[in-house]
Amino acid sequence: MSSFNIENFIKDSVRELKAYKVNEADQHKKALKLDANESNYILGKNIKKKYADYIKDTLINLYPDPNSKNLLESVEKFYGIPPKNFIFGNGSDELISIILLSLKKDVTVNIPSPSFSMYEIIAKYNDLNAKIIKLNDENFDLPDNIALIDDKKLKNLYFFSYPNNPTGNHFNRKIIYGLLENKNNLVVADEAYIFFSDEKSFLHELPKYENLIVLKTFSKIGLAGLRFGLLFSGDKLINEFKKIKLPYNINSLTLSSIEFFLKNFDEFEKNIKKTVKQRKNLYEKLSTLPFIKVYRSDANFLLIKLNDEKYKVKFDNFLNANNIIIRNFTGGMELYYRITVGTEKENKKLIDYFTELSESL
Ligand SMILES: Cc1ncc(COP(=O)(O)O)c(C=O)c1O
């Protein structure tokens, strides 16, 4: 009998990938887990009880109802966009996938670097042409000449994480408007972190730009486990995305939960404010340490860079030994680390650890 040959079945673009590795916090050692830009605030007792009451009668024997009037109305009220112009995703990851699944092969997918890794991973296994836009070294902004590179005859899609993960800054808005003016471009404004920023959302630009897509997620404000994201766009684009979205992609418990939390959003507002305050504090404290450079951020994380290559091994060993989980990078970014802004207690712990290390270097 001939042997089973995986190459006969699975696309090269899939086989060439490495599976996404999720960090596992070591519960026994009580890890300081600040790697995934989650919110480390847990729900208060009262709201938790009300929440449990709200979802307890969810009918899990039936398929979920994504057109629940209650939910659609709550989302419309929250974002000011009518239901015909949004779809829900199992996290915004799924919505990125839906966008890329819908594209013709001759559309180039432009991805800033460094930015959120899933743009490139999903583009690759969809066999799309992914083009990397290297951000300016000094301020991580888009290169000024992007409009010149932007060939009006070619079809392009641009992903802009706004603010950008992992650098924490906003790209020059004028450049994004310039790209939107060219109708051979699709522009995705991924606003996963905009809750933590004072910048205006691109949502209100939707009536003006048919080629604009706005992504939102509730993962970064305390609901990562529910897996819920939203995609907003004009009628033409959204009607195509609706054809690709799997009918029951969001489970009933998530739908009920989102319905509840949209009505009780103060809980999150409170924690967002705390995170922004903690970000400022963490930035100031980390900035005093001579072995790292800290970058300003409008998101719920801070990017740091080791000031010298010689600290790398010692730093990594120190993180390991103390069970501190932060995000490290590859591909020329080995000296950079992204730290999620934690609770006051966690940030204090981190600062104490880093101060201790700094004194020993
Ligand atoms: C910029 C950006 N977009 C999208 C996501 C995906 O979020 P989710 O799938 O949890 O909604 C992330 C998560 O880290 C992100 O950083």
C-alpha cells in the first residue's frame, strides 16, 4: 500500500506555516501574565451575580440567534450604526479571515511591520500576495511616501491597527484618508485598542467611504474569553461578507453575554479608565530604568526595547525564573517586548522585579 502523502492534499501555503503558539500561564507558580493584551480586571461580585442571572435561561438546545432584536438594537445604540452595516465575528480574528477569504487573488494585502501577526498569517494561507510596509524606525509611523507607492491602477487592501499593536501609536490619519480617496484601495481600520485612546474612531467615516472597513473587539476590555468582534462597512462590502460568514459563528452564551454587557457597560468604562491611569504610571516608572527604552502608547500595553544586546539572555532568563510572561518578538525585533498594562498590584510587582534586575545588571 502506498503511504499517505500530505503534500497531495494540503496547500503549500498551509504546510509552510507554523501553528500559532499560545503562551500558557503556569497556574501553580502564579505567573505574572502580561503578554496577550487582555484585561486582568475581573468582574465585581454584584455584576457577576446579575450576569449569571441574565444568561442562565439561554436556550443552548437551539442554534444561536444572531438577529436577536435586543442585541441588534443594543449594538446600534452603542455604535450608532444600523444593523444592516455590521456583522459579528468569533473575535475580530474571524472577521480578518472573512475579509481575506473574500478577496480576489490580484489584490495585494499591505501590512505594516511591526503589526498584528494574524494579518500576514491569514493572508498567506489564503494564497494572497502580502506586502510588508516597514514602519519608520524612529516613530513607528507609516512611511511618508506610501501614497507614491500606492499605484492607482493596482488593487490594494491595507490593514491598519489603530492604535497599532505592538507599537501603541496611531498612524498618520491624513495618510489613511489619502489611501481611502483612491477607490482601488480597501482600507481596514482595526480599532481593537481604541477604547484606551483619545483618537476618534473611523466609524463615522463609513457614509463617506464605501471602501472602508472598521473592526472592533471586546477582547481587550475584559471579555477576551467570550470571543466577540464586530465588522462595520458600507452596504456593498458588508453584503459580500455576509455571504461568507458562517451562519452560527457566535455561540448563544456569548450573544446573551454581549447583550447583558452592552447594557452594563459602566463596569468596563471604569476598568478602561483604570488601565489608562496605570499605563501612565507604568510608563513613568519603567522609563526610569536605564536598561530599557519605553515607547509611549495609546493602547493597553507598552512596548519596550532592551538598550543593549548584552542584556537579552539575562533578561529572558530573569523573566523565566520569575514566571513573568510578556510578549517577545522574532524577525529582527528580538530586543523588543510588549507588556500588557495590568492591575495596580501587577504593575507594582513588575516594576519591583525590573528594578531588582536593573540593579544587578
Ligand atoms: C490589532 C488586533 N486586531 C485584532 C485582534 C484580535 O482580537 P480578537 O480576535 O480577540 O477580537 C488583536 C488581538 O490581539 C489585535 O491586536
